[in-house]
Amino acid sequence: MGRIVVQGGSPLRGSVKVSGAKNAVLPIMAASLLAAGESMICGLPWLADVNTFCRLLAGLGVRCTRLVSERCLLLDCRELESLEAPYEYVRRLRASFLVAGPLLAREKYVRIALPGGCAIGSRPVELHLKGLAAMGAQVQIEHGWVEARADRLQGTSIYLDFPSVGATENIMMAAVLARGVTTIDNAASEPEIVDLGNFLNVMGARVTGMGTRVIRIEGVESLHPAAHTVIPDRIEAGTFMVAAALTGGEVRVENVIPEHMAAVTAKLREVGVHVEEAPAAIRVRGNGHLAACDIKTLPYPGFPTDMQPQFAVLLSLARGTSVITETVFESRFAYLDELKRMGANLRVEGRTAVVRGVRKLQGAQVKAGDLRAGAAMVLAGLAAHGQTEIGCIHHIDRGYEDLVGKLAGLGASIWREDDL
Ligand code: EPZ
């Protein structure tokens, strides 16, 4: 177990290039299972979660070849040797559950461990299973395993009680080879859903409506392998934008799709940060004065829950009182106890956190409870007086490629200390 050490107080300056989107890569890796051939995914972030997903696919019989310098992954799904996704992967990487739809669609069967909860919530999958059952799959849950089988899935109309990202993705991937048309109503509309739909269509699927609340999938007989470059990671981009604002610096964040950042950009401007958009980059300039504002996390295009911890750090230093409401996950405030140890003045009431801005945070020894909480602790260290040590940094490595190197490149005094 290593730790990240940050000496706070340096305004960040310069340019930083955002990597490919983790939450687009993972479902697209699952989608490659739908074609018996070799697909190529490019624009890869080299992350722990991508490595874990490669191991999961290898367990199914997929040959994964990394083209490191090209940032591409070759996935040879010609021969599948197993239709089972074991608990050892699903418990570590919830996105493993996304192989359910593709395996069921291609091989008419899947056996997959039920994902448990995690630091931010119970993370059930009943919307995924309800969708597969609505398409005619026989679904059984026993001893912590889900077994689903279907000779051929049947297109149907599905309404999602909540616009779940994962459920939308699993149902899309199951429906592309179903007989007839499937519509998903109240579907998730995140950019990663659009990217998945674009990849499926390059494979020969007929998916329309991605990015809206109603997605329509016309089933086809078969799909062929494809090549695709994933979209940039909007959450990594937002993390650097907040880092620039927090430290009173000026940073040009490159490899960004500005329209994906609309909610974060609007809120940064609301607290008084200067944000300038270019076609594929965003420049952020902090001016040392931050005004309080209220945040409510919502499904896209609302303010992203994955930016809630990072923004809470910013608001902990804003002048005035801010109210943060987390509507997507039921327990995504645990990290605030760590932030309080750095001098933040806040209290949590259920799904709401009331944050009274303070003049300064103090460096301290803290830990990363989950991926985005870990990133938030790093941001707090950048702004704090003195030195901050962040433990449990394996969480951060899951979703940020070389966060320390990228921040050091912007002038931060930050380094990793891995245990000998
Ligand atoms: C995806 O998770 C992302 N992960 C998450 O990013 C992100 O926070 C989340 O979407 C919301 O945007 C990946 O894409 C790999 P959901 P997912 O299904 O698909 C409830 C990160 O840090 N729900 O939209 O698991 C669920 O409990 C991660 O990169 C049900 O009730 O999210 C939660 O409260 C964290 N039943 C809410 O919906 C279901 O069947 C949102 O979950 C499914 C979900």
C-alpha cells in the first residue's frame, strides 16, 4: 500500500492532457464480446480498472493485447472458453457485471456473481435483471450468483425506474442481437452511453436515441468486430478544473469535449472562477476568491455525482455557506469526515451536506475511501497549509492515470511513497 504526499500552497500553472474515459472504456470492452473477432479500442487510459477488466475477459477466453504506445487494446473474442464472471472480479470491479448482456445475447447464457455494495452505496442490479427478463431471459439468483439463459432475446419496451447508467448499458448490449425492436424509456443519457452506442453501431448494430431519454435498438442477426477511439474522461477533466480553481492557478485542460463539462463549468463560474472554452480544451483561472453555491447531483446532464467530492473541497474554502445534495448514491459523504480532519467546517444531514467555508485547510494524514473521494483528498492537500499524506491510494489508481505526474507537471509539490 502506498501513499501520496502533497505539500500544499502551489498555484497550478500550465497544460494537462486528459486521458480516455474509464466509464466509456469498460462498457465498450464488454461490448467487444458481441462479435466473434478482434476489435480494437484506442484512446485508452492505462488504469487498474482496465487491467482488471482485461483479466476478467481473459478468464472468458478473450485474448487481450495492449498496444501501449498507441494507447490501444486488441480484444480477440473469436473463441469464448467460459461464460462465467467470478466473484473475485465482480467484487473488485462492479463494471464486471456489464458482461451479462453481451454474453447472454451472444451465447444465450451467462453466470455472473452478484456485485456487492461499496463505499458509496448498496449498488443493486435489479434494473439490469428486470430489463433482461423483460426481453425473455430466464433469470435465477442463488447463492450470490445470477444465472440467465435465453434461446433468443425478444425486443420489447422497457421503462427504467431510475436512469441507471449500467442498466442502460447492459440492456443496450443485450438488445442489439434480440429479435425485433427494444426501446429503453427513462434511459441514462451520459456521454459514455453515447460512446457505447456509437461503438455498437460501428459493429453493425442499429441503436438510435443515445443521449436522449429514449433509446431504440433494432435487433440484427450478427455483429462484426470494430475499431473505436473512446471519448475523453469528463470526470478527470473536471478534477483538474477544480484543482486549478482551488489553488488560484491557471490551467489549460486539453483533450476535453466542453459540452460534456457544462454543469461543472456553470458551477465553477457561479463560485467566481474564470472558465474559457476552446474547441477541445478548457482554460480555468482561479482568483483566490470563491463564493459559496449550492450543488445537487443528478443524472446527466445534471451535476455529476462523480464530481461531488472534488467540488465539496472547493466549497469548503468558499466564502459563505453551501448546501450539497447527493441524489444519486445513498452514502457518498463518508469522505467528509476526512475533510473535517483538515479543518473543514461542515455537517451531514442524510443526503445533504451543509458546508461553511473556512479560510484555510490544514495538511493532515487522511485516506482515500473510494476513487473520487481519494481524488478529493489530493485536491484538499493541494490547497492546504502544510503537508498532507493520502493513504489507500489503490482507489485512486483505479480511475486516474498518473494523477501525481500530471499534477506535478502543473507545478504541484506532490509525490508517491510506495511501501518498500
Ligand atoms: C456508473 O455506475 C459509473 N461507473 C459511476 O462511476 C457513476 O457514479 C454512476 O454511473 C452514476 O453516474 C461506471 O460507469 C463504470 P447507476 P453505475 O447504475 O452504472 C441505483 C466512478 O467513480 N441503481 O447509474 O453503477 C444505484 O444504486 C464511478 O467512476 C439501482 O437502484 O451507476 C445508484 O444509487 C462511481 N438499481 C443509482 O442507481 C439498479 O439496478 C445510480 O447507479 C442500478 C442502479
